[in-house]
Amino acid sequence: MKWSTKITKVEPNHLVTRGYRQEDLIGNVPFSHVVYLLLKGELPSKNHGKMMDAILTSCIDHGLTPPSSIASRVVASGGVPLPTAVAAGILSIGDAHGGAIEKGAKFLQDGIKRMKDQALNIEEIAKTLVKESRGKKQRILGFGHRIHTSDPRTKRLFFLADQLNIIGNHILLSKEIEKQLLSQTGKNLPINVDGAIAAITSDMGFDWRLGKAFFLLGRVAGLTAHVYEEQTQEKPMRKMFSIECNYEGFEEKDL
């Protein structure tokens, strides 16, 4: 069977990625712009390129609070190579950690499609979506944060989206959902960084299925830093947290 790809052509002494020679990209095009090229098949406009760079930077690290950095450091403490420990952190990224961008983007994209199909406005579809989610007792991902009551990354990303003329229906819908959540639940659940990225990338025309990719591409940098710090500044097999636990199994008995 012959494989096919539209990403990179590889020939002896010759590499062409999405139509551009790699030696021309090297040193001339920022990494974040090349990521955009890989995912979209075209180089970004100046505004989209700057927004892409901001999105990836907003994902770089969140200290020792998420599972990915803890997993990477625990595995690094076992004495494995750097790539193995970084991969351990990547493997912890899923629906609960890093997955809100993907699910949030799908929710917003489906919402905008439904709004157009039913000839509703932003406020009407937001009110309906929040009401339906509450009726199903389903959380709308991308809103609220276990640490931040006002996510500083969200403010910056939305400021840039406005400045770069990227704001569209998906961002407007996310902001209206934020209002409706407060109105219908009485709880202040501000848009978090995942929700902001979900809305912005949707307005940039990205498929929701790339949601985890943005988080992954940015977070690998932070995980690499955590692993390197663990390997160079800490002892192997160090005590990272309490290993005391309650045993709730069978009582001891003779064989």
C-alpha cells in the first residue's frame, strides 16, 4: 500500500512543506506561523500569525497544579530520559485536562451553526444553550476556573483578538454565554483560557478537532522545562508528596 500526504514532500537533499522549501522557512518564518501553515495549509496573515503566537504562549505552563507537569516530574524522578518523562505528561492530557478547548470549540461552532439555521441572534442562542445545558445538568466547558476568578490569559487573548480584528460570532457567543450563566445560575463563571482559545480559534476558522493540539503544542515547552529542572536540581526518587494511604481491602488472614 502506498501512503499519501499533503504535508511534506521528502526527496534526497530536498524538503518541501505545504509547498514551501524548508530552508526558506528556516530563519524567515516564526515557529508559530509554521505551525499555522502545517495545520491550515497556508501561511497566516500578519494578524492571524500574531494571534497564533499568543495562543501557543498562553498554553506554555501552569506550574505544578495540573496532572501533566506532576506526571512528567514523577516519571523524570525515576531516572528515565527527558523525552520519556515529557511523553508521560503528554499522556495525561485528556478531556479533563487540556480537553476543554476541543469540546468548547465544538459547542460554540455547533451553536453558531444552529443560530444561523434557526435565524436566531447571539443573545437568543446563548440563552437557549445555557438553559438546555442546565436542564441536562451538563457543564459548559471553558467557563470558570478552580484557581483563577479572573483568568489573566483570557483578558490578554481577547484584547489581542479585538486589536487584531479577529472577533467574530464565536467570541461574541462565548461572552454572551458568560452573561447567561451568571443570569441563569447566579454564579460568576468567567471565560477561562481554554474557553478563550476555543472561541478565538473558531473565529480563525480552525476545526474544533484541533482543540487539544493548541494546548499540546504550547504545553510541551513547559513540560520540557519541568523535566529538565527535576533532572538537574532534584534527587532521583525524592519524596514529592505523602504516600500514606488508607487500606480498605480484605483483613489479613492465614493461607
